[in-house]
Amino acid sequence: MPALLTPGQTCWRTARADRFAAIIDAADYFRHVKAAMLRARHRIMLVGWDFDSRVTFERGDKTLPGPNQLGAFLFWMVRKRPALQIHLLKSNLRLLPALDGLWFGLTPVSLLNQISSRRMHFAIDGAHPVGSVHHQKIVVVDDAVAFCGGIDLTLDRWDTRAHEHTSRRRRTAGRGYGPRHDVGVAVDGAAARALGEQARTRWQTATKQSLSPVTAKHSAWPSKLRPTLRNVDVGIALTLPDLDDRPEVRQVEALNLAAIAAARDTIYVENQYLASRTIAQALAQRLREEHGPQIVIVLARKGNNPLERGTMDSARHRLIRLLWDADEHHRLGVYWPVTDGGAPIYIHSKVLAVDDRLLRIGSSNFNNRSMGFDSECDVAIEARGSQHDDVRREITSVRNELVAEHLGVPVATLQEAIADRGSLLAAVEELRGDGKTLRPFTERTVANEAGPLAESELMDPDHVPRSLTRSVQRLITGRRG
């Protein structure tokens, strides 16, 4: 059985993690990130699509020392640790130049760097093609522990695994927001050092300043985070757009396609979007096979704003029909989660679990941009052979934890239903009910989601367009390339 994680093809490299843990939802993620940063001695690197100084780490009972908001906490850490350097790097949009220099609310980065400590460094990363963004989300502490996934340290991200219908704690800057689901990963050892290398490379590309690796002799692993795997090889898969002399990198897409093609029994997907025709066609091909895998997909019910609804939802309108048409053997379920009061839970996670063989968690969406136009960083673990039984158990465990959370049932109940019914899809259908549950996408659900921006090369390109003007012309005329 050939490996799915192949350096240079489906991943940048593989590296050993002494400890590995998936972290479900931002309440736990924020707490563990702060706990790790509290152990920093030399360097904290935060690389993200966005940051906001007002982010609150813990809501309700505070268990960790230091200020509870990101901005105040980082300044406190610099004062507390004389040798500590902090580097924060966020993307710009390159479509809104007037806002590119603003950060931490509406504070100019130039002013932040003047008033902050000489050991606190802020930068905006504009080293990307016009219209592209840096979508990677990486936190590295002393090159000793690293976090990666779908969660930015910004507003409207915090939520617990309960995803309560109404919650006073789910408020930002004086306003409430809806329930939100996301997933991240923590690693240490060589895997953390590899993610540290990625973060330093991003910093050098953006600022032309090189940073040396950190050699830490202490552990920065959060004390309350239980590692679920030890001594496991982790693959790091990237998407990088064509830029100057750097060719594009499409490892995320290659890993997705290889994993889908290799599936024997079950493909489980959580994603914000279903807008990549390449991915949808690969799934459809497996559905047409007489003895292909079952496919369970959990998506956000609707985009967060009119632009997302006009582009991503309208693309989903087409591609979900492609999957329905291919589902000749009735092995497909596409759902969105709701609270116990019936409100949609916004899916922001980016998870792919294939059988008990591969688990991928990261920043990449199932849209075209994530395959070749934006920058992305995913981590994956793969089980190969009987010596990897612990990895197989972890892949299945994370998948079942996620599905049980969405269904509002104990994991043991889901496991029993899978054993009784013989498949994840059948178990989901058996356990769906009232209250907190999964609801299926149907023809009626997507009936009004068609739109002119569906699969638009301008809004959702899968590579750096040869001509932006040509893309605009195609948008106006309705012709597809």
C-alpha cells in the first residue's frame, strides 16, 4: 500500500511529533495556546489571516495567570520575560490598500511598532498575488510546541463544544454572535520545529528579515492538554501561489485527491465550503463505483456574508447536485449542524478523515482558492501497517468525537450505532433527531442558492490568473475558462 504522505508531492515534509493532540473548538484552543505561550522563554510566533487584541482567552472562570486578552497578555509577557521576542504576522488583502496597514482594531502597524517594546514585532504580509490572501494559521512557541488548524486568534471565534443555542459568553466587543465550530492541532518535537521553520520563512518573505531557529531545553506543551498520540510522524501539506521566482505549491490538493482515491470504506469531511469542482468530481467518481466508500460531509448552512453566499453557496448549489447525481448506490450524506434550539452552527473547520488511515486538519477549505491561490498549511497523520494501530484508533476517535458532537449524543452511542448498522452514514441517519443534531441538505435547501458568481475565476481562482482583466471579462460575459 503506497504512502499517502509523500514529501514533495502530497506534503512538504514529514516530521516526528513527540506529542500530538487534536483540539476541538476555540474555547479549548484559546486556553491551550495561552498556556503554551505562558511557558515561552525565547520566541512566540503568531501567523494568521487575522488577529485582534481584544480576543479573550477564557470566558467564565479564569484559570490561567496573566491578562485575559491577547494584546494585553503579549505586552505583559514581554515585560515578564526579558529575553522573549514576539513576532505577529497577518495577511493583507491587496484589494483594500487603505486598510492594509491597520491591525489590532484600527491601529496602524507603524504606530504599534513605535509604541511597543523593541521585542514585540508586528508585520503585514503582502507577499502574495493580487486578490490572494495568506490563510495559514500557525502558533509556534520556542520551536518547542506548535498549533495549526482553522482557528485565528480574532473576534467571533470562541465557542465551546456544547454550541449552546444562546450564550452570554459568546459575545465580542459588546455584541453577540452565533455558535461556531472549528478544529486545530497541537504538536511538539521535530513537527513543531518544522512548523516553526514555515513561520520563519513567512516572516522573512514578508519583511526581508531572517530569524534563526530556537533551541529550547524546556517543554512548552500545555499542562492540561492530554496528548492522544506519542511519537507519531506528522505530514505538513502546503498551498502556495505562484509568486515571482517561486512556483506554486499544490500539496494540499494532491493530498486530498490521493486520500479520496485511496478510501475503502468511509470518507468524512468537515468544511466551511464545498466549492472546488476538482474535489467534488473526485468524490463523485467514488460514489459511482459499485463498491466505493460512503461519504459523510458536514458543511456550514450558509455563508457568513453576502459575498460568501453569492460565491461559495452558489458554487455549492452546483457541486452538491453533481454529488447527488453521482450517488447511484445511496452512499452520500451531506448535512449541517444545528443547536438544540434549531439555529445553524457555523462550520469553520477543515477536516478530512479517510477510513482509519488518514486524518488531515488545517486551514484549507474545499474551494478553489485553497488549492492554488491562497497560502494554506495543513497537518496530517497516516496509519500504515499493524504497527500503527494507535494512529488508526486516533483517526477513528477524532472522527467519532466530531460526529457525536454534531449529533448531540455520547461518543459511545455513536460507536454502538456504527457497530449495529455497519456504517457511519447509517448510524448518522439512525441518530439524527430533534434538538442538537445534523440536518440534511435537500433540493429544497439549496433551491434558491444559484447565482452568477458560482465557480467564478475572479472570486475563487484555483491558480494565479494569467490576466486579471481576462478574469473580469469572463465574469461579465458569463464565460468559463
